[in-house]
Amino acid sequence: MAQGSNFVDYVKICCRSGHGGAGSTHLHRDKHTAKGGPDGGDGGRGGHVIVKGNAQLWTLLHLKYRKHVIAGNGDPGSSALCTGKTGRDEILEVPLGTIAKDAETGEVIFEISHDGETKILTPGGRGGLGNWHFKTSTQQTPRFAQPGEPGQEVWNILELKLLADVGLVGFPNAGKSTLLSVVSAAKPEIADYAFTTLVPNLGIVSYRDNKSFVMADIPGIIEGASQGKGLGFRFLRHIERNSVLLFMVPADTTRTITQEYEILQHELQEYNPELMHKPRVLAITKSDMLDDELTEEMKQQVPKGIPYVFISSVAQKNLDKLKDLLWQAINQ
């Protein structure tokens, strides 16, 4: 799990923005002026906690052990209408596809989807106004100014949804990791038992004429995942961001291909009905064990209206045909 343990897709952090600086109550004095008017400057704004998109990052690992993020306080105003210095902003760099939520209400605050995009997660307090703002014709030397606004302390959640062109959807042990390891340079952990993959793996699949697309091996769905059974929600969250879904059903399934496909569809629909509109391709895996007669028989079981292909990752059977189908679906 050495590679997998670096994949962090959820962090909870306490963000504290800076207090605004107080306004100044200074009255103008110099060698020519014994009793000048108010010239106290405004306080500086407190530092914001800002989230910034960085296309070079794939995971939230760098924030995993950073529980508290504290921005700087604004400086108070001073004489001669000088505004105090703004507090230091804290900038958290995150991968694209990161969503910020309020930890208490679960409400989504914003989403970062472009490189270099910045959003304020916790705004700093405003600086207080200096006494010169309060000068009137009847009160020419106000000896008061506004205090700065306090900063905020909020618990937030940062959550990552993977951005990939193709998401692999299937029950555990359907051959998703094996396919990814064969068609890309990714090295997911593979073994002949369910739930080998506990974190999503990404691989870049090269296609004809130097083209390529990104494929994500999402951990296997189990029946009931949409109710949160197992690690259901965490897995399904990543499927939302893929543009094409590749359904994978092993040839040695105990159910028919249509039954297995419909259960997978049902889990996706229960979780998020919008997923039903994504283009999809069906791959019947482990088909190196089928002879021609069995293959013809199984073709009768394939659900109608979905492009499909019988593949074997181990025997490298029909993988180019599968890439063609996926490329067509991505560029539809």
C-alpha cells in the first residue's frame, strides 16, 4: 500500500483568519500646530485564508497533518492618515476538483476547477476606521475610532473528486486494476481477491497518433454502496467527475451480464441520478477463458444500446478495440 497511502482525498482543517487592526485616534501635532484636527488612519485588514488551484497536485496529502491554518492580524492605523498594514494571507494550494465545505453544516462553499484559481475560504476581519472619518462641523476633534473586526475561526472540509476522462466501474475483482496496469504505466496493487484497491489509481493511456487520456481505477462498488455501505460514498464521489464510465463485468460472473450491469447502474442512479447521462462503454473482462461458442452465447446476454467489447487484460485481447470505443465516447 506504499503508493496508495499517499492518496489523501479528504482533510478537515481549522481555519482562523486575522483580526482587523484598530483605527487610530491621533490628533495632528507639529511644531506649528498645537491643536490640530484628527488624522488617525484606518486599521489594516486581517489576513484571509485562501484556497488556490494547482494543476501539479494530485492529492491533499500535504494538508493531512496541518490541522490549524492561522492568518496574520492587521496592524492598527497611525498618525498622518496612515493605514495599518494588511495581515498576512494564508494560501492553501489544492488539486483541481477540490471542494470546500463547512464542517458543521456540510454545505458546499465553492469548488476549485482551474489552475491558479483562488477563492477566499475564511475572510479576515475589516480594519477599523480612524478618527478623521468621524469629524463633523459640531465635533471637530473626535477622540474615538473604530476597533478592528475580529477574524473568524471555522472548521472546514476539503474534499477531492478525481478528474479523469474514463472511470472504471465494477464490483470488486472485476479486473479493473489489471486493465489499468496493462494499458497505462500505473502500478496499482493487484491480487486475486476482492477489495485490493482501496484508493483510486490514475493512469495515462496512450492512444494512436500521440494522443492520450486519463483513466481512473475507482475502488469496487458493492451492492448497497449508494446507502453508504462499506466505503460506498467515498468511492462513488470520484465517479462523478469522470466524463466516460467504463462498466466492467467479468465473464465468470455468477449472474448474467445484464443483471450485473443493472445492479451497477442502480447503485449509481441511487447515489446521483445525473450519472445516468454520462456516456458509457461495457467491457466483459477475463474473456480469454471463453471459446467462440460461449462468446456468441454471452453476446445474447449483453444489455441493448451500449457499445461493448470482450477483453482480456492478461492475454491483451481486444484492448485496442476497447481504446477505440473509449476514445469515441470521450470525444462525442
